[in-house]
Amino acid sequence: MELLKERILKDGIVIMPDILKVDSFLNHQIDPTLYRQIAQEFKARFKDTKITKILTIEASGIGIALATAFEFDDAPVVFAKKTQSINIDGEVYHTKVESFTHKRTYDVILSKKFLNEDDHVLIIDDFLANGCAMLGLIDLVKGSGATIEGAGVVIEKGMQNGGDLIRSQGVHLESLAIIDSMTDTSLTFRN
Ligand code: 5GP
């Protein structure tokens, strides 16, 4: 998605060798026009796919998932919650996710009320790095018996192995920009 790549080059900031800051337009301040274009691009890439739920993880995925839902006939958005004190009472699907940016492990839950075996799910997130967040979401969907129709991420960091991991599981993964390398002075995309 050329517009997105241009925006990353213009406003993205590489902090540390492996973290890209895009908080001026994607995940702190939000550019609604860009979100709309991102959502339309996801729609184009999954155009003939029947989706009944959009699934993401709090917090940065929620806005993108909502924008995407408008393109998929207002399919409900459900987001997995990160929690510190877990009391697994049978009412929730549960998994664990190691956070790449925060270097810690979260328990992640999703109410059983909001996902079941009749659902056809599109998973959405802002970044794909080592794939832990996405694998956690896939695990939750598998636990529910729902069908994973695909996964869409805005930015995949191709130098980390998350994309390979998810694709090797047979999941239809679409990344709108795949970064092949980045330093504080240069950033290259995969074509
Ligand atoms: P993963 O679980 O694939 O290693 O990392 C995915 C999650 O970590 C994303 O949901 C995102 O919030 C965060 N993340 C990973 N890499 C980056 C990055 O370079 N920049 C930002 N802003 N967030 C990242």
C-alpha cells in the first residue's frame, strides 16, 4: 500500500534497532483518513471472504479493527483483553502473549459470549514482529471453534520471524507494508 509506505517514510521514527515509532499517525495520534484507506485496502485483499467477526487485541488494534469493520458490513469487533490477575472461570477463552514492546508476558482473555464455532473471523493488528500477539489471537479462535478466514496487519517487520510463522500455519496473512530492514537513517520495504 503505497500511501502507507510513504507515510512511514515521512513520519516513522526508528527507535532502537528493532522498534518503529508510528505514533503520530497510527497508534497514539490517529489519522482517520489513513485508517479509512487501510480499511479499504483490507477489504480489497479479503473481498470475497465472508466475515462475521473482526478480532484484535487491545489497545492499538481496536481503532484499526473498527475502521475495518465498517468495510465488512459492520461485522462486530471483539478485542482480546490483557489481564494481570487471571481467574479462569470457564466463561473466557484464555491464552498467553509475550509482548515484544513491553518485554513481558500477559494473560489474554476473550469472553466466550462473543466468539463461537459459527463465526468466520478476520484478525487485525497494527504490527507483526515475532508473531506472539497474532499466535495468541489464533489460539483464542481455535479454542472457540470458529474459522480463521485471514489476518491483516498494517506493518509487518519482515526481518523478524512472525510473518513466516503465521504463514506456515496456513493462515492467509495480508500485510499492508512489509519492512525488510531499518536503521535510524534508512528503511526499506519488500515489494
Ligand atoms: P509480536 O507479538 O508480533 O512480536 O508484536 C506485535 C505487537 O507488538 C503489536 O501488537 C504491537 O503493538 C507491538 N509492536 C511490535 N513491534 C513494534 C514496533 O516496531 N513498533 C510499535 N509501535 N509496536 C510494535
